[in-house]
Amino acid sequence: MKILILNWRCPKHPEAGGAEKYLYEISKRLVKKGHEIVWFSANFQRGESVDILDGIKFVRRGGRYSVYLYSLFSFLQSFKKDNFQVIIDNINGVPFFTPLYVKQPKLAIVHHLMKEQFFKELPLPLGIVGYSLERTIPFCYSRVPFVTVSDSSKRELMAMGIKRVEIVPNGIESRFFNFKAINKADAPTILFLGRLKKYKRVDLLLKAFSLLKKKLNSANLWIAGDGDYRAELEKLAIKLDIKNVVFWGYVDEKKKRELLRKSWVLVMPSLREGWGITVIEANACGTPCIAYDVSGLRDSIKNGKTGILVRENGNEEKLAEVLYQFLTNSTLRQRLSQNAIEWARQFSWDRSAEKFERILLNLQQK
């Protein structure tokens, strides 16, 4: 099958996140099964306009906003002649609007709806534009089947009026994880791992850690990842006069696994997530996760079993209280750690790719 993917970023993009990881892991497995894949996305500084990685052909044009226009022009000028059998429209807030100009079978992917996240990340005028464009999805894509990664996202899509939604979960690369709780740091260590964006709300974690230190001075906080909000977070850490905070910056896969193994707990204070791949990767290292009870994370974390969901969304005092209870209770940590390992065993990129392929084949036959 010849497949065209439209996604605003590619895995090599400096701001690539979970959506790119998801499509890349599935795509490279589809290529091994004999499918041909072209992935169109925005270019970035020092990025190649055409590139091949793991058998996937990447074509890069335009920037963060212009990529949507370039996708239209590229399709009308060249992609239309390439006889793609399926078009995958990955919607990251702003749609590509493929139903308006593509005749081939289409599959839309939404990891999570952005909703109020637009106003968290963008200036007000752009936030209004993004929010408005997202609201057009049920009208433009009413006949297009959707794939998402969690029950939360499926419910949100169906509440918008989308009728055909299937869940293909995130996975993990099992061979890179030991599924054991070993090599933990000597001192209580909290980890955040992800892009440093406003909607990730790492500022709440810093404030909660400042409160925690008053009761548990030996605790450490590791913040791994980079992004346009990093400078503000570093300023906040200085303002709060917090000790034992390390900003690791960008970490490669090997370092990421090392940090996940050593940490006592992963904290994800996000406003919302599609699922949270890092949660399951942490679980595979015997590291439970604490997060607010929000869309996506309430799916990847089994409250009281593999981690803890803080009901008081956005409350740093409650987050600090939950962290203290977790870090000072070895029985609780061991129970959640073992449950997290068993939970993580259920997820595999190979199984996710197989389900995704079945959806594509069924789509082509209709």
C-alpha cells in the first residue's frame, strides 16, 4: 500500500513530541511489512527538504504555519500524481482539511483536542484562530474515520460529533526496558520528562517541590527536556530559591531510560495529554507516575494502582502533599511500582502497528 502522511512535524524536528513518536514507530513497522510511506511535514533549521529514515521518505516544506498551505500546493502539484492509496491526516490542533481536496480514502488521527491549550501556548489572536479551526473538524471530517490513543480523546471526539473513532494505543520498545525496579537513586528523586511548554505546567511542579522541600529536604527534582518555556522555568526555580533542581535539557534515548530507572516517581502536571508515552516507559522501569486527573493521563495512569491522580487540578499544595505521602511510604512505592511494571507489559509498538495496519487495509477495501 502506498501511504501519504500529512503531519506538521517529523521525528527529527526539534519540537517533535509524542504525536511524531507514535506515527514514526508505527510507520517504520508498516514499511517493514512492505508498505510505502511518504511523510510530509514542515522544515526546520538545517533540516533536509527530502530525507529517508528507516525506509520512510520525508518531504519537508514550509514552517510552523505555512506547512498547511504547502501541503495543499504539494498535493495538487505532485502528490496527486503519485497514486497514494490512503492519506493519513494527523491533526495537531489545526487540520490539513484534506476532505476538501483529496479523493483517496483518508484516515484522521487526533491524539487529543487542544481546546484551551491554544490560549496557553499562543498569543490571543492566534489562539482564537487555532481554537476556531479545531471547532471545524466535525463539519469538514464528518465522513472520515478517526484514530486516537485513549478513551478520553475518543469521548471528546464523539462529543464533537465524530462517529467513527477507533483506539490504537501507544506502545513501548520492549527490548530497551528491563521491566524491573532497580538502580533507583539513593535520595528521593522526582522526574519530569517532556517538552518544556506552558501547557505541561512544569511551573506547578516547581512550586509543589518548593513546598515539599520544607518537609523532605533530601528530595531531588530532575527536569529533562527542552522547549521555549525553559528559560522561564529556570528563572522561577531561582526565584523560589529551590535547591537540588537539575535541568538536564534535551536527553537522548539512552539517557532518558537511565533517568527513568533512577527516579522514584515521574510527575506529569500537564493541562491535558493524548495519553503520555513517557508514563508507560517509566512504568516499564518500575517508576510510577503522579499527575493531575486530566484527559489522557487518567487513561495511562491507573489511579491507586500504577500511580496517583491528583483530583484538585492545578493545585500545587495538593500535589506537594501527594508527593510527600508517596516518597515517604516505601510500602506504597513498592506496590505501585510492581503494578506499573505489569501494566507496562501490555503495551507494544508491534501490536499497535498491527492494529493500525488492519484499519488501513479495511479503509482501502471500502
